[in-house]
Amino acid sequence: MTLPVLTAVADAAWESAFVAALERNPLGVTVVRRCVDVADLLATASTGTARAVLLSADLRRFDLDARSRLAATGVAVVGLVPPGEEAAGQRLHQLGVAVVLPADTAPEALCAAVLEAVAAAADGRGAAATAYADPLAALPNDTVESSAVLNSPAGRNGHGGGPAYPRGTGRLLAVWGPTGAPGRTTVAVTVASELARLDVETLLADADVYGGAVAQVLGLLDEAPGLAAAARQANTGALDLTGLARLARSVGPHLRVLTGISRADRWPELRPAALEAVWALARALAAITVVDVGFCLEQDEELSFDTAAPRRNGATLATLEAADIVLAVGRADPLGLQRLVRGLGELREALPDTEVRVVVTGVRRGPVGRDPDRQLTHALSRYAGVAGPVLVPDDRAALDTCARRGRVLAEVAPDSPARRALAGLAAELAGRPAPRRRRLRARG
């Protein structure tokens, strides 16, 4: 049994040459279709007629989104680049293509690399590889060892399903909360600013596809390219660490900001695969990346079977899956608590292994009665199994001043009880001692 493969090569001249060479050499690889463009390639791959594709680095419109769709169909990708064009090979690596070969590779080595890529793709899906004729058995050892797989981060990691970016040691913190404006953006902005004040290199990103407001809260122009531009560059394999640093606007000595989309109808620009690449680079750019995400965790069942269909909640779900810690934000009133308890159930179902910290904002006596701290702690423990929530006192006057001036709590009201609660959380996340409360002198 031979391995069925596709080709998608921009230069028809050398495509014909290596297809003819493969046909002359019975090495267990058969070209079943020569695709003319990316659309033809994706349509053919979705039929399940092939297990791998040989594509050239200069194939137009091949991007991270197309690479993800190929991975979803189980088609392994082997890239071909003209000799000496290392930049083209690096672009393919950044798009998640682990196996990249020179275009003049011998047919024997090419077949060996295709089989190797198919086996790696099968292992990545947790499934056993199908038994195809093994061309490695017909090759001498020195040929196998020189099968011409170029060194790349993705190749060294042993997988080809994701983008090959430098693996940073930074952590990703996602700030989520149910519908009803519980204060997600306020928590995200305040925690990020407090981390920066602790001399922690921090990146604040707005990935809310429904109503992102980080730019407005900080008094920045929402027309700045920000996260949407980073996602576009990541989707084409053009984003690197320098490019991300250029797009992330510096608003303080240790704080950068990736502003969100200026209009809610631009949500298709934040594709999940592209955001995964951005977050991978963010871990190398900052010690902690704080991401404000949307409220909705719903997956459209009618769209879930169509890997090509864009999903509005894909950005939120992809960010939450990549996060090391999720801050679940709820409002301290009966309706807000009910939404938080239900939302925590959905969150745990979607992310059973992710650490979740609960933050309750607007804590005051009015909605919950006397001793609101005890009442809220007891209710969350009883109905949601939450221990040790972070309770943020209501300080409407200070928050209104922040909104009016486009400043953070530390600048407007450093002694605000809301700021002290979130500053303590930031210190805990950074592994620093909790800030001490300043004592006020009694007036004589």
C-alpha cells in the first residue's frame, strides 16, 4: 500500500520534475492530485484522499489558518524551498511546518521525510500511524540519516502542529467573567499596572471580541493596530519578537499594551490559531501577560463540525486554554453571584485542569447585607466550592475618577481599598510580599 500525497507548488517547472521522479521510483509515495492553489488544496484535503502534502514556500495565501485547517483534516505538511532561501524556510517553520526540505532533495530522501511527517502527525493526534509501505527499509543508513529535515524549533520539539516560536518562560493570565459587566477590564488593567509597579515585565492585551475597552480605560487611541495587527502578522508567519514588541505600546517602565479591536464586527480578525502564536511570543516578551477576554464560552454546535467556519468565541476559548491561570470575575450582588456560580461550572467543564482564582468586585453591604465578606465567602464556598476568593471593595468614586482621566487606581487613588485588594493579588501572582497598608496619623 502506498502513501497518497498532494502537491501544491507555485513553480510548475520543478513540480513536474519531482513528481516524475517520484513516479519513476517505487518508494511507497504516490501523488494523487496536483493542487493549483490553497483553496484547491484545502478542498481536496477535506475529502480524506491524502495523508500528506508537498507545498512550496511561495504558495500564495498559505497562512497559519490554512495550516490549522490542514492539521484538522489529518494531512501532514512537508515544505519545499529553493536552495539558499533560508528566510522562506523560516516562514514555514513559523507557520508550524516542522519538515522543510530543499526543492532539489533526492526522491529517496523526500519520500523518507514524507513518511516521517505523517508518522509525527499521527502521534500528535494520539492515534497510531497507518501501515504504509516504508521507504526507509529500502534506503541505506547514510541516506536515511541525511533525509534533509532542516533543523527548526518545531522539528526539535518533535511535533508539527503549532507555530515554531521561541518558548518563553513567561506566564499567561486570562481575565474572564460572565455576562453583565462584572469588572473584567478593571481587574485586568489594575492587576497589570500593579505587576508593572512591582518591576515585573508585563504585557496587557485586549482579546475581548464583544466589547474590548482596555484602550479607552487607559486613555489610548483605539485606532492603534495592537492585537489585530499582531494576529494578522502571525497568521502569515511574519510576526517575530521584535515585531510584537513594536506593536505592544509601552505605557510605563514595565508595562506594554496590545489594544483590542475598535469595533465588535471585526472579531474575525482574531483567529484562534493566530492568537496562539501571539501568546507563544508574548511568553518570551514579558514575564506575565494579562489578557482581557470575552464573556461567552459557548461553542456553536452547528459550526463545530466545520473546521473552516469562523467562531466568534474561538479567541476566548483559545486564550483560556493557553492560560496558566484564569481570574474569574463576578459582581457582588445576587444576580452577579448567580451568573458567576453558573459561569464557573461552564469554565470548569471547558478547562478542567486550569488553575482558577475567583475575584468578586463591588463588595458592599447594600446588596448582600451585613458583613459582606463573610456572606460572599460562605455563598461561594457552598454553591461553587470556591475557597479564598479575592474580595474587592466597592470604590465607585475612585473608579469614576479613573474613567474620567484615563488613569489607573494607583495614580488616582493609591489608598483606595479596591486598589489594595488587587495590589495584594498582583503581589501574590508575582511571588512578592503583599504591600503594607499605610497607617494614618491621628490628628491632634
